[in-house]
Amino acid sequence: MNEWEFEARLNAHRKLLVEILTLLAGKPEFADALLRYKEETASPQDHQEDPGVEPDPMFAVKGKSTEELQSMLTAAFVRAGIVDPSSAA
């Protein structure tokens, strides 16, 4: 599988997951659980770096993974009408 095929498949998975999350977020019992999950998985952002210290590559992977998870949950909440698009940033 080449790079563009891999990217296309990842995009398809993301779209499907956001659609499923949107359907779940439309039900109050699932919306509450998803909102709690979003809060629990958010990374604290203190925007401080240690000068001269090279970050661990796995730390970067986890950060990007968390960022994507938060992005998908936010997209689902916006699509389900739970979150106002202007405040979803």
C-alpha cells in the first residue's frame, strides 16, 4: 500500500468514526458519556518547553493522537448540535 492509499483509508476511517460518534452524541445518555470522555482525555496545555531538551518521539505521537481524538469528538458534537461551531475551536 502506498502513502496516498494509506492516507485515503485513514480518512475513510475518520469519517466513519465521526459519523458514529455523531449518532451516539444525539442520544443524551451517550452524549454525557462522550463529553466526560472528551474531558478525561484532554491534554493539559501549559505551552512551556524545556530549552535544549529534545522531546521523546512517543510523546509527540501521543500528543497528535490526543489532538485527533479531541478533533473527532468536537466534530461529532458540532454535527449533533451539542456544541456551537463558533466555540468549538
